[in-house]
Amino acid sequence: MTRDDLVVTEPSHVGRARVIAAAAAARAGLPVNRVHQVSLAATELASNLLKHAGRGVFSVVPGLGRLDVLATDAGPGISRIEDSMRDGYSTTGTLGGGLGAVRRAAEEFDLYSRRGQGTVVLARWRVTASPLPGGLRVGSAILTAPGETECGDRWTAEVTGDTVTIAVSDGLGHGELAARASDVAISTVAAHTELRPARILELMQPSLASTRGATVAVAQLTPAEGRMRFCGVGNVSTRFYADPDGPVQRIVSRHGIVGVAARPRPTDSAHPWAERSWLILHSDGISDRWSSTDWPGLFNHDPATVAGWILGQRGRGRDDACVVVITGGGRS
């Protein structure tokens, strides 16, 4: 699998970002004119990372009937967001058409920025209608470990009727063998979405026995019934907010590695799911030392924007990293 992400640190990376985005858009089935729009937006976003932050993460995430392009950094932030959208406005002496051009090219656009902390920009193009039921929204951001061509972290969102099964897998180590372990984990999830998370993880154990193994978290949401079930094995971090203005609940996974040394049978935990609930899953390529209270207003944004921000702010930069964010649906 060709990686769909890049750490932008030099001018040549702008062209690479454009190629990555265009190839992903073509694979997603976007028409030629949309592929050109994606290429334009990718060029502008990567250029902005270089000009304004000196370094940043460029990530393309296909799936769920759409193509997301994310650019995130830990730079100086944007002091005047609306001005930054206006053609001709610049803080670096350039022509200043970047963000305005991205917003015009994209079908959906979102931005979150904080002075002295950084910026994340989301540009989205729809391929088909969202398959997610009940107003549920899911977003993700991914970064491959330095020097690798495949990311050992994988995620999926599988829809079965009015239920969505979401999984994050972190294959041990990184590179091709880690990716193989995560591919097996994700395939097992996709083949057994009618089962509860704990049972899926049980079936995953023998499937991953011939691989390095992986740490895996599985969440199953049925928005219409206001319910979430969860089960995890290993160190995928899981945070649940019943309400974005309320306290966070850390959902603890059982210790271990799927595919290595079977342990006692895992069990599901059950949680209420409401329209304002948020669930955030991330691999250990993201530092767990963060609090949403440090970033006021973040939960007013698209889940993909939230995922990109966490990746840009707390990504360790030396391992594969994956963040998945879920919100919406449920009972009001």
C-alpha cells in the first residue's frame, strides 16, 4: 500500500503532496475536474505548512464516501482567520491566495487555529452519500513512521443496518509486518460486524497468531438506541465524552496483545450515546498527555478536524500514528 501522508519540511515536498492527493482522488473515483481541485488544494495546503510553520503533517484519508485532505502543524497559528481567507491577504509577502483557493476548491472546508499553538485545515470532497446512520460523523488522521512506506496503524468503520463498528489497530512495531498484522485485524472486524466487540476480539486472536500481533480497540455504536459498546486489548487510548462540556471518561482496554499469548476472555463495556457524545481513539504514536480543555472550541469542528489537530499537536513523530474521532447521532 502506498502511503497517503507526508511530513512537509522542504519545497520538494509540496510537489509530493500534490501527487499523493491526486493519486488518492483518482483511486477514490473522483471525476477529472475534482482531481484537479484536490491537486490545487493539496499544493496550497502543503505550501502553507512550509511558509507559515516550517514543518507540518499532510494526510489524505479516503473512505466513508469521501476524500479528506488534512494539513496540520504546531506553528504560530492564524491571528485573523477571516482575513486569511481573502485573496491578496498575506503575512509572508506572498500573493496570499492559499486558504481562499482551498475553500473554493473543496466541497467542504473546516479550519481550527490557536495563536502560538498551530493550525489544522480540512478540505473534503464527496464521492457518494455518507453510509453512516443516524447523523453519526467519523473523522480520522494518519501518519506513517519515518522511513516506512506502509503504516502499521489501520482503522475502519463498518456499517451493518443501524449499527456502526469502528476499530483501530496498531500492529506491533512499524513497516510492512506491522501493516500485515493490522490488515488481518481489520479484515476480521469487517467479516464479523454482526457480533459484539468482545467476541470479534476473541475471533481475532487465532487470526493474528501468525503475525506480530496488534493492539486493537473496537467500538460499536447504535445511535438510534443511544448505545455504545466497547472492548479493547492493548494500549489504544480511548476517551469518551458523554457531553463535550463535561468530564472525560477514560475507557481502559484489557492488558495484552491480540495474537500473542491468549489471556482471559475480554468483556464489553456499555455506555450511553447521545447526539453530543464524542469518542476519541488513538494509537500510541500519539502522546496520551493532552486535555481537550487546553483547546477551547475544538469540539465545535468536524471530527476529521479534531483528529488532525490531535495528530499535529501530540504526534510523537517517530512511530505510526492514527486518530479516529466519532460524534453525532444518538438521542438528543
